[in-house]
Amino acid sequence: MRLFTAVVVALLPCSSIAAKKASTTFDKYHEKFLTSAPLKLDDTSYDVLTTAPRDHGVAVLLTALEARFGCKLCRDFQPEWDVLSKSWARGDKKGATRMLFGTLDFTDGKSTFQKLMLQTAPVLLMFPPTTGPKAKPDGQPIRYDFTQGAQPADQVREWVSRHLPDGPKPQIYRPLNYVRIVTITTVLLGTATFSSVAWPYVLPVIQNRNLWAAISLITILLFTSGHMFNHIRKVPYVAGDGKGGISYFAGGFSNQFGLETQLVAAMYGILAFATIALALKVPRMVDAKSQQMAIFLWGIVMFLQYGFLLSVFRIKNGGYPFYLPPFW
């Protein structure tokens, strides 16, 4: 019993020295963390911060930022990591959470990458405390999953907070993006200036009835001809007819080809222009003979076009009973 007591008494100073050393380590690096978050680590500082015993937690991002490594995910995530680290330093100036954030680039920590046998980057490891009231039983590092790509700082903060004891955690603080503010302000002012100067010239164009009539007509022809059907069904442009030729119209009302849509739109467009000419243009003609000739010509165009349209209906459905000559 006396021997056991002597051993315990002998070990107490060693334990006290280790705890004091761990506490001194946190205080030293926490001062640096407040001024330059995240901590820029190398092999030596990484070992100092992560080696047990430690009465603090530390999250280390092992990354490869140089362009020669071609790590796009590293470069995409680094700004969010900087936001998280700076926000934590700003909200935990007294070190109440006993948490530090550091970055170890491959160029500064080749030995650490080899020791951990890392083949990819980035890798985010969180080392919980091994001593003190906030210690974890095993103290093994916890790895963050980057399978979904670069995550926002808010999501990483939630992950870090889940592995810390209950208590207040610093919120994410994003500094104002002055470049973006200036850019948006300049664009808005430029747009307002251009609109005020160009409005007298643009307004007559916007109020032009013929312009809106043309836009409406084109839109109607586009959608009544089956344009959206082609995009939804991904139909072929044309197909063979089985006899060495090309089939421009697909049989059946639930099938069609890409070129068929264009032909149908052209047919409806010709009929629409013929109707508009007979209704608006022809009545305004002064010469009676020219007016009669225009009526005759546009009438022939409408008759032939309707005949061709009915023949297309017969191609789509062989049982369609109507037709107009010369199309049978």
C-alpha cells in the first residue's frame, strides 16, 4: 500500500506538468489564432497541437492549394474555411470553447500527409480534448465527409458544434463584400441612367401594335406546331420510310418528327398571312383590278394550303375522310 502511494505521489508532478504544458500550448496558439485565423501550420506545429495530452480541441484542414496540384475542391472550400475560422476567433476571444482552427498545406506538411497516408485533399480532421472536463474517451480525430463537394461554412460549423460540449458557439460572420456592393450600385445607376435617356425612343417600340402582333403570331405558331413536344420527347428530326427515302411526317397523332414541326408551322404561317392580307391589306387597295387580282391570288394560296394541310392529316391518320384537290 505504501509502495502504491509512493508511485501515485511520484506521478502527480508529471501529470501536473503535462496538463500545464497543454494549457500553455493552447494559450500560445490562441493568441495567434485571434490575430490570424486560421492558424497556418507546418509539420511541427501540427504535432504540437494534436499530440496528446491536450486540453483543447483543434480542427485542421489538410489541403493542397497550389495550382500545380489541380485541387479544385481545395480552392473552392478554402474561402468558406477562412470565414468559419475568422468567425470563431471573433466570437470566442476568451477561448471559452477551447477550440482552434488551422490549415496545413501539402507544401508545408509533406511529412504529415505521408504519416497519415493521405492520397486526396482536402481532408478535415477534428481532434477533441484528451484531458479536462471536455475530454473525449479515446481522443481520436473525427473526419469530415467531403463527398458532396465544398460545403458552406454554416454547415461545417454545425458539424464542429455537434462534437463539442453543450454551450454557446460562435455564429458565422461574413464581412461585407464591398466589391459586390460597388458593382451592383454601378449597374443599377447605369441601368437607371440608360432607361431615362432611352425611354422616349423605346416607348414607341414597346407600344407598337404590329410588333406585339408579330411576337404573338410567332409564339402561337411555335407552340401549336408541337415545338414543346419535340423538347419533351426528344424526337428525331426525320426518319427513313423503309423504301430508301425520307419520311417527313410521322404516322399517328401521338408521333412527330422535328422537321414535321417546322413544316406545320410554315403551313399555319402561310394561312395566317393570307388571312391577314385579305382582312387588312386588300380592303385598303385603291385600284379595283389590283384588288380583285389580290383577292384571287390570296384565295388560291389559301385553297392550296388548306388542301396540303388536309393531306397531312390523312398521312397522320389514314381514316381521315376529307381532302381538297389537287392533294388526295
